[in-house]
Amino acid sequence: MRAEEYLAPETLAQLGSFELRAKMIVEGVMSGMHRSPYQGLAVEFAEHRPYVKGDPVRHIDWKVFGRSDKLYLKRYVQETNLDVVVLVDSSASMRYGTLGVKSGWGGTIASQKAAAWTKFDHATATAAAIAYMCLQQRDRVGVGTFAEDLRTAIKRSNARDQWRVIVQSLSVEPVEGKANLPKVAEQVLAKVTNRALIFILSDFLMPVAQLRDALARFRHRHHDVILLQILDRQELRFDLADPAPFDGLEGEGRVNVDPPAIRAAYLAALREHLEAIEKMTRGIGFDYQRMDSHESTGPVLAGLLARRDAISRRSRTG
């Protein structure tokens, strides 16, 4: 069976073990890469340094020597262990999901209450897979969940039991409240004083100005950030046929909507919002990846890491 098939959300949603779910995603990521996916995580942390007498000759970059007549060593990502922080949005809008889950199977609190594979489920499964991969290369990994404030904050560590601590925490996290990312950014920066690679997993259904404010704070402190924007397929397509009441999950109230009548305007507004987020994020110098919660997580992560790996290799060779 192809990884895209056994990693499909409708399959992952039925796994009673949150741990098994994340490990399957990791396997799918690795099967989608021609080489180790780990080297692509940290673009800014791979570099050359001048050769010093006594350094291993095997690490000399002979291509650089041929161009510059100077000796430089390749500093691989593995030689510079990272601090990785994974932030998962646990605000109420992340409870939304339209992919069913079998009754009585495992999952997060959000999926158990909604009887659906929610955006939060997709985010937590992705976060657990990222943490697993980073810990395999001995990086220190910490995980936080947030809404109005930073909620859970698991300290960065590469201890043997760190991954189990992470997945156990994510599986029982409540999903409620409104997101305040600028405030959360300040709280994270108070704890993370050294340079780190920061993943933020959210639907980012917030004003672009708020997101820009948060990212600017991370940029000012020289962190590298990857945004993973997770949306449900129904949010992306809005192909509902019948009028229905819509309830705001973060206190916006209820409105009666005729979906076919507003679909074109909705999709135009959504497209404008998504394009603004991606353009702003890349303009600051950070990375961005959109995820459909109905699609397999593994191949999307593999593509992201492959792209960053290509950038990393270009930066190492000049």
C-alpha cells in the first residue's frame, strides 16, 4: 500500500494510539524523500567555516577551494544540534472538522467531542511527527499549545522520554478560546532566549496584521519560523448546497447562510487572505506551507523538507 493511502486522515483518525499515528506519518515522510529528510529542517544553521589545522580533512569543501583557493569545512546540520519549538493553535476554531471518526476510537479531546477529524487533530498529528523526526537527530524539542495565552509549554529536551511526554500532552489538550498570537509570541520569546527553529501550526483565521506583528517579533530575535496553515477541505471549497445556520466557534454568534449565494464572494475573500499570509510570511524571510486536513500529512511534510533541503544545499555550496 502506498504511503498516501495508509496515511490518509480517514485512516489516521481510526488509530487508537496517538503515538502510532505520528510514527506512521514519520514513515510516510521518510518514504517520500530520496535522502534523509532531517537535513532540510534548518536552512540557516548549515554553513561553512574556515579550516583550522587539526580539523578532519574529509570535511573540506573542495568545490569552494577550487573557486576561492581557500580551505573551508562543511558544517552539516547534524553537527549543530537545533533547538526546535513546535507551537500548536488550540483555540476554538481548530475544533472544526468535516471528516468523520468512528465512534469509540482514539484521538484528541477535540475529535472525541466533535466525532470528526478536526483541524486540531491534523495539527497535533503533524506536530508529533515533526517532534519525532527532530528528536531522532538529537535536537532539543519543546512543544507549546496556545489560544489567548501560551497554555501547555513542554520544556525543550532531547531526553529519551521527551516524545512520549509530548504526545501524551497533545492528546488531552482542551480546544477553546480565541487566539492571540502577538501575546503568545512575547510569552514564547521570554522562554526561548537562544536562536531556534519555530513551527507554528494554526488555521491563521486572524487578521494578517496580528500575524505580521507576531512574526516580526520572532524575526527581530533571529529565529527561523515555519508556518503550517491547516484548513478543513470544506473551508477551502465551501461547496455546501443547503441554507443552514453557522455558529462562530470563538464567540461570533450565529448567522443564517445560503452557501450557494455567497460562495463566490467567500472564496474570493479566502483566497485574498491566504495569499496575503503567504506573501507576508515569505517577505519576512520565513517559510510557509498550506495543509488540507483531508489530505495525507506525510507527503506534504516530505515536500516541505525537500524544498528546505534544496535551499540548504545551495547555501552550503554558495
